Amino acid sequence: MSQDNLIKLECTECKKLNYHSTKNKKTIKARLELNKFCKTCKTRKPHKETK
């Protein structure tokens, strides 16, 4: 994976960095938000893209 397209996903509840993903930065300018399983909260929570 290219380092340019790598993003970090952070849980909105506990603020832990749980996932890494890729995104096409040329077409998508807004911050990405996905529902993912948080290991610390033990539930599905929205995860937002961080810098």
C-alpha cells in the first residue's frame, strides 16, 4: 500500500486508533466515517478519519 493513501480510523467513543485503510484522495475531499467494531468498547461504533 502506498503511504500517500493510508488513513487512520479512530473510534468516536474511546478515541483509540483501531484501523488503517486507504482512500482515493483525488476524488474524496471529506473525512471518511465508517461503522467498525471497536475492540475496547466491544461494540460497533462510528470510526472517523484522523490526520
